[in-house]
Amino acid sequence: MSHTAPSPQPPRTVASRSRWLALTVLSAAMLMTILDGSIVTVAMPAIQRDLGFSPAGLSWTVNAYLIAFGGLLLLAGRLGDLIGRKAMFLAGNTVFTAASLLAGVSTGPGMLITARFLQGIGSAMASAVVLGILVTLFTEPGERAKAIGIFSFTGAAGASIGQVLGGVLTDALNWHWIFFINLPIGLATIALAIRVLPGERGAGLAAGADVIGAVLVTGGLMLGIYTVVEIERYGWLSAHTLGLGAVSLVLLAAFVVRQATARTPLMPLRIFRSRNVSGANLVQMLTLSAMFAFQIIVALYMQKVLGYGALDTGLAMLPAAVAIGGVSLFVSARLNTRFGERAVLLTGLVLLLGAMGWLTRVPVNADYVTDLLPVMLLIAGGGLVLPALTTLGMSSAKADDAGLASGLFNTTQQIGMAVGVAVLSTLAASRTEELLSAGTNEASALTGGYHLAFGIAAALLVAAFTVTLTVLRQPKRDTTAQATAPAEPVAQPEVA
């Protein structure tokens, strides 16, 4: 059975060695993106001191990146399907690398915020199509599981290396080098990508050039993420939050209506007919919202309550990154192949739930070995969750929708992280203020606020476990292998 227009032409066959080299390129690009997201947080005090940022303005060194990145992922993923995923990947890395140079030479707040926004655009363009390229390169279940495990390990490594490297570069050199470090990685990635990534022609803009839909979804997502990241400043019930939140929802609702009626939709709604695509994206949002309680709140607890410095905090969290990376790299692929991604995902969620439950009892004068190290080891469950979720989320993507599915998966990832930061940070701060008003000392009040955040994170993980148990289905091995195979008929997605 042959494909009919306007499906994109399949990529040329890629030799086994070249496929694994291509995976290295994709992983390096993701490492650069995640590294950039975490490395900046450590250097923010030095940036504020040198460039004269106000406290509110300083947050935009992170927010500008998040808004551009999260807001453009879905659009970039679909455009990758239309113009070619390799072309989108190369363009994104070029923009990101150039923007990193601009950030490194910034001499004022406006220049740095502009550079960070451009970095977010480049990251969205490259990241949105990475999974789409990966699943078309690795169609055999065992190889795909191994490839996704390696890819997930890169993400875990980037998050932890960023915290440690940010402290080292800022202390040993200066904050400019946290951006200059991207230049050699970016240039090497572009050079290798030209050689090893499979060439392909997309379906063409006529197959889905929905300009109105693009404006609606990009505007809705950007405005929504902006509203979320500003909640801590304005409050949940402020006119700013409620008003802009309502506008964002209206734009996104209009986008859905547009996609249901447009002749060439930007995002064909058929993708949501798959239980695994819809369910995996929901589970990812819930899980990453909870995981940010670990990455952000634990770091605040160690610095504000235990008195750790930035570098000490990064080193203290290093065992968690090693645990996640080791499990995703050496264990997850074997377990996914033997027991299935759904069972592995459930197991990983239980481990993460144990970590959050443990954190709800950490004392003010915690001992690292007895009170925190067990958490760092239980967080290894993330090394089971992320590869399994990625496989399930991409399992029903057709060849000409792989970029869209990849962009959607990355979009829900960013929304989950943004919501997690806003919700958990705000609730923790509110609880701390209540305890301070009641006469509790500062350290105990902070710890009480963090306990609440960890408890909410545990509840989110319970919800993720429930959705996994009731919605997700283990894909059949033959359909997993063929779902995105470029030259074979595509199995119909499982629908509820």
C-alpha cells in the first residue's frame, strides 16, 4: 500500500553506524538546550550585579526563554513535518548558537533578555523535531528503547551538569562563559547534523500552512506561559492573572475550533484520538509539575534552610542525576523491552512518589546522608518514567505527523514545568507567610512551606499513576515498530 500526496517523502535509509551517530547529534542538541535552562539560574546573582537588573527584571532572563520556547514548540514541530525536520533542526541550532553569542556579549538588561528570547526560539525549532527524527531512525522496538534511554540520560545529565557547571564557570571565569560554552557545542552539532541526519522533503506548506491557526496557538501558548510565570508576582486571583489567563484560554479554544474546521489544519486533531498520545502527554504534565518540586524546592531548602552554597547544592543533587542517568541509560531499555513501557512507567511513578513522601518529613536540621541521600536515590524512578513516557507518547505517531507529536510532547513538558514552578512556589511561599505570622521561626516556617509543596507534588504523582493505570495501553510490538516506519503502512491509532 503506497502513501499518497501530500505525505512527505521518507528519509533515505541510514546505515546502523550513522543512525547512532545521528542519535549523538540529537542528544548533544538536547543537552545544550537543557544545560542552558539550568545553568543560568546559578549565575543570576552575578548577572544582576554586573548588568544592573532589578529583582523583577532579573526573572526575565529565565521567563523570556521559557515563553519563546514553550510557546513555539507546537508550531515548530508541525513546520518540521511540512518543510523537513532536518532543515528545522539545523535552523534552530543556528539561531540558538548565534543567540548564545549575543547573550555572552550582552552589556545591558535589554540586550540579554532579547538574546534569551532568541535562544528560546532556536531551542523550540530544534527541540520540537528531535523526537520525530529519533522515532523515524529507530523503528525496531529494542533499538528504539535503547535510543530513547540514551536520549533521556542526556536530559538528566544536562539538568545536573548545568547547576554544577554554572557555579564553576561563574566563580572561575565570569557569567559570560555560561553562554559562550554553547558556541563549540552548537557549531559541532550543526556540522555533524549536516552529514549524518537523514535528508527528507516535508509535505510542503500547502499541506498544513494554517496561518490563522499558527497565530492563535502561538499567541495562546505564549500568553498562557507568561501568565503562569507571573503568578508569583501578581497572585492567583489578581485581575492580571485572571484576565490574561482567560484571553489565553479563548485563543487556545479558538485554535481547537479552527483545527476542526480548517481544510489544511496546522495540528490535525486526529492525533488526540490515540489514548497513548493523549494520556502520555497528560501524565507528563502531572509528573514534571511534581518533579520540579524536587529540582527547585529541594534546592531552595538546601540553600535557605541548610545554608548550602550554589556549588554545594549542585554537588548535593549530583547523586540524583547520576541515579536518573544510570537507570535511563543502562536499565530502562531492557525493562521496557521485557515488561513493557506501561509497567515500567507505573514502577517509576511509585519510586518518585516515595521520594516526595520522604521529603514531606525532612527536618530543619537535616543530615544529608540520612535525610536527603535516600531521596536522591529514589529519584532514580525518573530514569524509568521519562523513557517509558517518551515511547508511549510517540507510539501512535504517523510518519508525516512525527514532528507534530514531538512538538506536542515537548510543549506539554514545558507547560508542566512552568505550572509546577508557579503553583508549588506560590503555595510554599503562602504557607511560609502563614507560619511566620503565627510566630514560627524563619527556618521552620520555610521548611513547613516546602513540606506543603512536596505534599502537593505527591498528590500530582498519584494522579499521574491513576491516569497511567486507567488510560494508557501497552502498544503492540509490531505496531510500535511500524507506527512511524517511513516506508510501511501505518497502523491506525488505538482510540478510546
